[in-house]
Amino acid sequence: MNAVKIAWRVTRLNFRSQLEYRTEFLLMVAIGAIWQVSVIVFATVLLTRFTGMGGWDSSDVLLIPATRMLAHGLFVLVLGRMHGIGRFIQEGQIDVYLLRPMPVHRQVQLQYFPTNAIGDLTVATGLMAGALSRSHLDWNAGRVTYLVVCLVGGMLLEAALFTAVASASLRFPTADYWSRWLEELLGTFGSYPLNVLPKAVGGFLTFGIPLAFVAYFPAAVLTGHGHDTGVPYWLAAASPLIGVLAYLASRLLWRWSLNHYTGVNG
Amino acid sequence: MIGSIEVRSLSRSFHTTVRRPGFTGALRSLVNPERAVKHAVSDISFDVAPGELLALLGPNGAGKSTTIKMLTGILTPTSGEARVAGVVPYEDRERNARNIGAVFGQRTQLWWDLPVRESFAILRDIYEVPGAEHAARLKEFDDILELSSFWDTRVRHLSLGQRVRCDLAAALLHDPPVVFLDEPTIGMDVVVKEQVREFLRHQVEQRGRTVLLTTHDMTEVERLAERVVLVNHGRLVLDGTLDEIRRKYGSTWQVRATLADAHTDVVPPPGITLLRQEGPQVVFGPDGPDAPTVHQALKAVIERYEVTGIAIDEADLEDVMRAAYVHAGPGAEGA
Amino acid sequence: MAVLHAWRAARVTPLGELHAPPRMTAVLVRLIVQVVLVASLWNGLYDRTTVSAGMSREQAVTYAVLAVLASRLRELDQYAGRDTVIQHMHFGTIVYWYLRPLSPARYHALRALGEQVYGAAWALAGYVVCLAAGVVQPPGSAAVGGVFVLSMLLGQLVLYHVMLLLDQMCFWTVRNSAAMLILIFAQNLMSGVYAPLWFFPAWFRTLSTFLPFQATLNVPLSLYVGRIELSDAPLQLAIQAGWVVLLHLFTRFLWRRAARRVISQGG
């Protein structure tokens, strides 16, 4: 309970400190507008140009980017500080956290308030609303529940990927570079039905970098394309569970890496 | 004038935003920020002669760094004037840059990702130093600072002491007549500190460079500086030799005595004060304007107490500076 | 002598990379994976379509793969060297830029030049491999190739100034990493790195014509694949050149303001 109280207080302080930097805050608001328009344009542009992509109805396809972005927005809001932490680690800041009587992971998450998550979530919610309103599916309680569970699973999976990279950052200075690439991959390839890609490439995005589990598989299961995703139906349907497991595994990896942390710059 | 520094009525104030407390306060500051003026440096004047090493002293936040920034041309003064080697630094920054070298504490100017020697080469070409001269100077620096054992290492892998030694060398590679050092030995171990001091002494005595140094390390001041300038709250408090500071703020002598009986009730003779007492060890110093000379004090102590050992000391400079900082103005801390 | 310091400053990035083999491996792996992914995506998208937005499958794949290669020109790990403006502001080392007899603007330009030439070596090697593997088509004619090279050079100049603007922002706001990510996204989106601009709605392309981003990549790549006819090339090149001049004047103004800001605040 005390941990929650501290987390809440620090978050409030963080939000206030965002207000302290006047230019920065106003700039963020202004740039947020450009960002929102761009993202919606990008997410919809290919879907409208290539109707029937991968044998999917375009209203169904829209569900993929909507799920992806909403899961991403949640990730940025709740666990997003794991992303881009590499530079922070390289500057030796983690040493300070190791001295305090609070788990390092929690301290990292409480570093600052993610103002940009507000923008991300706004766009994602709009996109999701658009996708649902165009959808011809029957959105009964079961479907809605599954969608919500999948969003949480997607958030955890993305968090797991970045936590793994962050763990690597504790040892390798180059890991930060991979984290930015990972974000780009998630953004660009997380939004299409992956069956348009050759089998090997699709396999890479399923088992190599498991971004298929974030939005593609859940959307396929929801829209009745669950049997032609290239993986067994049960595996596609178990996406949220994969997210949970991946996240737990990544936290174990983080803890292990932290125990083997030897510091930077000697 | 080559190598001289002239500072005349130099002042610098900053505008800052006042942060209102609380959540609504933060929101109000966002919409309608309230400005305040802070005088970092007010009306400072002093001179440094060519080939002289001057220590600029003062508590944290006294205005030392601001002064150095104005003299290096990074900061323009609000009023007053400064000349460094005949150039007004903030008006002719690039010309001034060729005349000066600077090290700002732990901030490195070396290229993080490259071996140190590459950084030296970049600086050599930026300052247009002839190759032979560069090599000779590097050898001279290496003799004292022992750089060659690590100058093929990338900067990111250097220890603090190694990096600051490299930074010192980097700042002097283009043979500047004037050198500014803002807390150069902060955080270094005693061996490296001694090496850096020797290097600086060599640069002043053999190469005739003018050095302006800020530091909190009084040993350094005693070993290096004949003259010091003391600032506090942005104002110049004293410009003189170490002895003058000692006379003004410190006791001129200390008598350390070991009492035969540790339980003696120590009531010092008139004009003498008890500075410290630890068991049988007691330290006396002069008290007030009518304090006795060190000989009279010695006699008085021996007459009054039964002592098994006695010695005379010069006052500790740290004590003197503490007295000076406190004397120089109220609320010296956090100014 | 000026040539010497130019050479020294320009080679900082390549030298830093050569001293860090893991980083070079990372660049290589990323380049290969990204090319394979992008090529398969566009081939997959064209499975049921022959021409979309006025582009054939070959044109679209060539455009997309070249965009990946070209975006490597300046997408190195810029932070590793601790020589970005934002890091210098953060560590307080920006003062040294103003303590040297080499202007910060010139130093910044030299560093970027070295970085872009180094990136160009990567891109060129990638291009040769892709051409040999048949992933990208050769240019339609020698004239198209020549115009492309010219346009690409202008595009890189525009790109340099756009990136410089992002860097210069750091003089006014240190905590802009999130804003920078968003602007980099905008640059990638509106220059055609994510998808050829021709696929975007008309209003979006109209908007793009008023922004410098499309001049960095979309124009040269469209010339290369023939989506912009050779006869339209002079106009497009002129627009690119216009952007270079405009951005150059603006960034020069900002450099002066930045210097004034540094010397009024002390870095």
C-alpha cells in the first residue's frame, strides 16, 4: 500500500515538473497535433490503397493498427520508461537507483511523467473507435472482453521486448540502438496482416521478434481469420497469455541482469 | 598586454523564473511566469600579471564560475569590462579563444568515442598548431602527467583522474598564454592531485603562463598561489597574499600543548583563546586585538599549566577560510 | 590548414564507428533485415494489384528499398559519441564549442558531412548488392541516373538542415527528446521512408509540398523510379535548391540566436 502511495506521489510530482518546462510543455502539445494526424494518415493509407490485403476486409484490417496503437499507448503510459533507458544506463544513473530502498524497476518507471502518452492514447482511442464503428462484427461481451484482455497482453508483450533490451543495456552500450530499431519495427510492421509476407519473414516476426502477438493474431482471432495465420489456432488465440509469460520472463531477465551489473566506465 | 588579465567593475545579473509552490502554483507559473533578478557578480575588479598564478576563492555560489565564464568569452557581462591578453573576450570570442585554454571541472572537451590522441589531433588542427611543435608539447606534457600509458584508450574507458589530466593537456596544446581552471582537481586522488600541481607549477614557472584557478582545496592554494582573490555573494572581499588573509581572518599562530593531567580545568590566560581540546591535547590561539605574541603566549601557557609537550603552528588555512567565508557576509551557505 | 581541421572533424564519426565493431555489426544486420522486410512487404501488398497510386510493383519496391538504404545515411547511433547538441547541453560541455577558434556552426556542418559521407558508403554498398540481387531496378536511363544523383545531393543538404533545426532546438529546450522522436517520425513519414508519398491522400501530398521533408527523399526517389518524369526534373530540383537556401538562411539566423543565448546564460 505504501508503495502505491509513493508511486502516486512521485507521479504527481513528475507531472508538475513537466509543467515547469514551459516551452517544452507547450511544444509537446503543439507537436502532439502533428503527430496525431500523421499517425492516423499512415495507419489508414495502405489499408485504403490495397483493399482486400491478405484476404482481409479493410474494416477488419483497421482493427490491427487500432489494437497495436492502443496497446502501445498503454505501454507508454504505464511501463514506457523501459524504452530508451540505454542512454540513461550508460551515464551511470542506474547506480544511484541501486542505492535506494526501492526496486530499481519501479524507480525507473517513476523517472518522469510520459506527457506524450496522452497524445498516443488519444490517437489510439480515436482509431479504435473508428475501427469498431466500421466493423461488421457482433461485439458481444465475449468479444469485447477478449479485445480488452488482448490489449493488456499486447502492452505486456511490448513491455517485455523493451525490458529485454534494457537488460541488455546493462551490459552492452550498443543495445540502445536496437531499442530504437525495435520501436520502428513495431510501428511499421505491427499494423498489417502478416500473411501478405513470405512465410520465412512472417515467421521471423512471429518467433524472432514476436510482434505478431501484439495485434495481428488477436485481430485475426476476433475477425475469424484465426485459422490462416500460419500458426496453430490455439497459439494465435493464446496471444494475451504469451504477453503475460513474456513479460514475466523479461522481468526475471531484468533481475538477473541487475544482479550481474558491473557498472559502466569502471 | 600578452598574458595579463584586467577586470574592471565587472557585473553580471541573471533573470530567473520564480517557482510558485504547489500544483496550482506550477500551473500559474506556466501561464504567467514571475521573473526575478539575481546578481551573480557585482562590481568585481582585479588584475593578474603575466606569468602569475592567481587563486579565485569563495564558497559555492559566490560567483567564481560566472567570473571565469565572462573572462573566457562564454558570458557577456551586464556591465563593466574585462581584457584577457589585451582582448575583450566576449566581444572577440574567436580571437580570445586562441589566447586561452580552459578546463571546467569534470566537464570534458575530449571526444567520448575516440582514443585521446585523436582528440589531441583534432584540437591541433583546429588551433592550427604545427606538427613538430605539437609533438614536442605532447612529449613535455607526457613527462609530467604520464599520459602515454593511456592515451590510446577511448575516453569513455578512462578513469576520472586520467581524463582530467588529458583535459589539462588538451587545454594547453595550443600554447595559450592565459589558462582558466575551474576546480580542475575536484574528485581526484592525492597522487594525481600532486601530479597536476607539479604540472601547473611547471607551466607557470617554466612556460610563463598566466593561470586563474578556482578551487576548494586549500592545500592546493598553499602549494600554488602566492596571491588570492576572495569573492562572496558576487562581491570581491579581499585581494592579497595568503599571509594577508591569514592576518585578517585567521589566528596568526597556534600553540598545541599536551597537558600532564587530562582533567585540568582549562581557563586560558587573557588575550588567548582555547581553539580545541581533545583529552590532554589542547590548542590555543590569539584572542582579540590585544593578543600576545607567540613568545608571550608560549610563556603564559607553560607558566599556567603543567605540560608534557608543546609546539607552535601556523594557523590551518581551512580554518582561516572558514572564518573568512563567514565574516564576508551573512548566510554564506547556499547563496 | 583549414582542410586539415575539416578532415579531422569530419572523420570523428567514421573513426568512432571503426573503434566499435559491435556498432558496425548492428548497422549491417539492421540494414539487411530492414531491406528484406520492406521488399517482402511491398511485394506482398502488390499480390492482387498491378498498379497503385500510379506506381507499378517494381517501382514501389525499388522506391521503398532505396528509401531504407538512403535513411541509413544519417541514422547512426548519434548519441554514442556524446557529441550531439542535446548531450552537450545536458553535460554542460557546450561551452567548449564556444571556446575554440572554429565556429560551432562550421564544426557541426563538418561533423555531419563526415557522417553523411560515411553513411553514403553503406548505402552505396547496399545499393550494389540489391541491384545485383534484382531487388531494385536500375535507373531508366543515364540521364535519370544523373538527375537522381544531383537530386539526392540536394536532398541530403535539405536533410542536413532539417536535422540541424532539431539540434538547434536543444539550445532553447533541453528536455525535448520526446519532441525530437515525434519530429523524426514526421520527417520519416513525410519524406517517404515509411511509404512512398504517392500512396497518401491528395490533401496530405498538398500539405507535403509546403514542407521541406518531401524534398529530402521523395523527390530523388520518384525521379529514380520514373514516377516524376525527367521533364519535370528542373522544377523539382529548383524547389529542392530553394529549400536549401531558405533553410540555410534560417539556421544561420538560429546559430546567431543560439550563440547569443549561450553567452547570455553561460551554457
